[in-house]
Amino acid sequence: GYGLAVDDWRVSKSWKTVYGKLVFAKAQSRNESLILWRRIAGGMSAGQQQQLAGPLFSALRDKGLRLENQELAETWRLVASLERLSINEKRQLAEAALHELSRKKSEPLRPALLWAVGRLGSPVPVYGPLNTTVGRQEVEHWVAKLLRFGFQDKAMMTALAQLARKTGDRYRDLSQETCEAVVQQLDAFDAPASYVDLVRDGGTLTSEQETAVFGEALPLGIRLAR
């Protein structure tokens, strides 16, 4: 699988310096801290991820506590990038994101919600352990919901390709029927051939796909390492 190459010392210093210590906790500062944690999530321990996730779960369950859409979107992206969370926590997050996708008022959050579902259910983690990947039957249920939504945009293409990505492991790969349904949808969306290739053949991500999976162009000094 992929691992996020980070500097343990810098992650440790960032945690001690920033976590719970925002002096000016305004929206912009909160957003920047959410982005910081997402970028270095791969260098966090499971305990740190749990500590970080707790209040974020509460915020999402409380309908965002009237957070602005940008902060809510960054919160979704962050929690979905915490790959050392338990399978049960990932399941709850994905179901909540899918519920939000069904609500018209959540349309501005659609890219972040789709990104979150794709990341939470991917059979190929960016850096997390395989024993915290969600089971294939559950992921197939999520794919079926996404296919019913039918959103025709790049965020949907990326989410579907992530969820149905072929690994060669029968315990993680989705059924042939589900994969063909995803390929048909990708073809209908005129998705790039590389997305279809991920579902049919697996393999490595293109640089564009790495950017989409990570959530942005990789920051200087951070790379996806095999």
C-alpha cells in the first residue's frame, strides 16, 4: 500500500505547538489548522488521530455547529484522512457523509463529502494499515448509493474509482458485477481512461490521481511512497 513519507520530528513538534493552542481561533485559523492536520495525518499515531477526531465527530454529529461550508468541508476531509481510525468509526463517518449527500442543502459540500466517502472506503489506504480497511460488502453498499445519486462530476469519478479500485486481493476487491457497474458509469461520465484502468486492472495512480486522492497537490517535502 501507500505510505505517507513524513518527518516524525516535525509532526511531533507541530502537534505540541499547535494542538489545542490556537491563540486566535477564528474561522481562517481553524481552517488552516484542519489543513495542517490533514497534510501530516500519516505521521500521527493512532492515539493522536483518536484525540484529534473526537471533537470533530461531535461537530459533524451536531450538524456542523453552524460552521461555514469551507470549515465544514475541511473537517470532512480531515476526518476521512485519519486512516488509523477503527473500521466502525470509518463506517459511521461514511454513512453520515452519504446521508448528507442526499440532502439538497448540502450541495456546496458535495466535493468534500464524495472525497471523504472515497477515502474512507478505499481498499488501498494512502498510509494506513490494511486491517482498518472497510469490508467489501459494506463498500459495495456505498457504491450502490453513489451510483443512484448519479452526480456527474470529477469528485464522483474519483470516489467511484477509489472505492472500486482493483487490488488482486479477493477480500478487498468488489464483486465483478459492482465493478462493471462502476465502469459503465465512468464511461457514461466520459471519465479519463486512467480511472477505468484503476477499476479493471488496478496499478499505480497517475500524478493527477495522487493529487485527487491526497486532496491537493502534495506539499513540498511530502510524497506518496510505496
